[in-house]
Amino acid sequence: MTDFFTCTGMVLRSRPAGENDRLITLLAGTEGKLNVFVRGARRPSSRFSASSESFAFGEFKLSRGQSAYYMNDADISNYFEEFRSDIELASYASYFAEIADFYCVEGDDATPMLGLLYASFLALNNPNFSHRLVRCIFVLRSIVINGEFPGLPACRVFNEAVVAAAERIQNADLKNLFSFKLTENAEDELFRLTTDYEKRFMDRHFKSLEVLDSL
């Protein structure tokens, strides 16, 4: 018997599978990270064409087969289409998705990471918010979610605003996470810490980071 279930999720990446299908990596909340086949999604007339693209967020109806998952329906609430026409936004979004892919696994509740990813995408779309600060918040909060964040290094003296920002990033709920700004000097300082922790805690080559750092 086919096992159907519905989950809230976001497509982290999408790639061709066979002649007409796609294989997506779906961050599926309580189900964790799932690889899902989307039959016929590469056909121009497919109703799943847009819902199987990277960054699509919404409700997904999936079936669990003997050795794979399949998409049976999707109700997408946000496609983040702005990212497809802006290389900088696309690079940031791809980098965040790669980090989520790196940290999450099937069967482990990924709800905190899914919420962070969605909130970060909304912040990227806010013209009044620094993209670099969004990166700092996303990266450091991801490390917090994974239980690895060590706090600020005791051997360094930090700007008071950076100390307050690190405290907020570590402990604030999502609705208050993207509610502050920093001066350029404070943001520079937080960014240096972020890049140090990226190298320390994320032992993987992220392709999107190469593009992002070249912009």
C-alpha cells in the first residue's frame, strides 16, 4: 500500500532525473531532508514544473515507495521568483540552501532550519536589510541549531554591538532574529567572526560560496 503524507517544506535543489523527471532535495520540516522524485516535471505542460524548482516553499503531498519518495501534489505559497533574476540574491539563497543540505538528514526534525531558511529568504528580499548581515545571522544561527556555537572567542575584544548581536543570534526567536542593524564597522567585525566559524564548523566546499565571494 502506498504511504501518503503531507509536509511543509522548501526545495533546496533540483536536478534532472531521466528524460522527463526531476529529483529534488526537499527540506521537509519534521521529516528532515528528503530526496523526492517528481514525475514529468521537466515537461513544459507539467503542473509540477514550478513547484519542483529550487526555493519553492509550501505544502507538499508525498508518497513513500519501497526505496524512494515521490511528489503527488504541491501547494506553493512562495516561489521566491526574485532570486531567479538577481545573481547576488540567487547566490546568497543557494549558499543558505547548501548549508541546510549540509546540516540536515532524513528522519531528524529540520523544523528549526526550515524556519530559519524561510525567514532568511524573506530578509534577503528586504531592501532595507544588509545581505551580508543576513548571511552572518543565517550562518551563525545554523551553527547554533546544530549545537556547535561556542559563543564569542574569549581571546578577542568585540564591539558592544557585536556582543549584543551574537547574543540575539544565539537566543532570539525567529520573529526577532532579523530586527536589528549594525554600523559598517560592527558588521565588518561580525562578518570576520562568521567567516572564521564557517571554516571551523562547515568542513565542505560550497560551490555557491565561490560565486558569492566573487561578486
